[in-house]
Amino acid sequence: MSRDFTKAGSPLAELEIAWQDRLADAEASFAAGRDAGAMAATLYALEIRLKVLICKRLEVEDLPQAFEIHHLDGLLLLAGLSARIQRKGAARVKRNWDEINRVSKDLNDLRYKPASNWMHQDAEALLGQLRDPPYGVLLWLGKQR
């Protein structure tokens, strides 16, 4: 399958808002005890945040449709950060990244299996790996230029 790298997709301005909205959705779902929804929204927030970084790296106002993928390692690579997260100084962030990435492989389970399959501690851990100082993945992403 050939991909068109010039066809515009989601606008950067919308992506900037959307990742923050998904994070707020995750926190609200977590507070309401809706753990599968909290976990899914957490993963969506990270995915969209990476797409924002891709747009900025490429200096484009719209995410190329070819990059509208859902593979976290691929998005990290496209954002130009896969080597940085491997560096010694990012070891604790990398551990958080690895755990988030592992959970992301279960996204279809989050979508299609009953909420009772997920524990509150799972959602709490995932949110912590994403946002908690000083080694949260979102904080680390925000420091990358």
C-alpha cells in the first residue's frame, strides 16, 4: 500500500487542544471509577501529543494523513525522539514509556472487553507513568525540542 505523505490530515491547532481534552477525559473517567475509559483516553492523549510533536518537527500545520497511525513506537520515531528516550539520562522515563507501550498493545481489549477486566490500580499506574513528575512521559515530551 502506498501512502501519500502530502495529503493533509488533522490540523495542528486542533491536535493541540485534543490531546489535552483526552487527558482531561482520562482524569474524569478515573475519578468516576471508569478505569477502562481512563486508560484508553490516557493512551489517546499520548498518541495525539506525539502527533503534535511530529507536526512541529516537520514544520507543518496539518498532520500528514500517512502519519495518522496508532503505533506509539512509530509515532515516537516520527517525532524524532526514539533515540533520545534510549539515552542514559532518560532511563526512568524510558521505563514509564515501556510500560505505557506495553499497555497500548491491549487497546482493543480496553475497547471491547467489559470494564470489570481492568483494575483502578491499572488506570492509576498508567496515568502516573504519563504525567507524574519528574519522570512522566508527557513532562519529558514537553521538554524535548
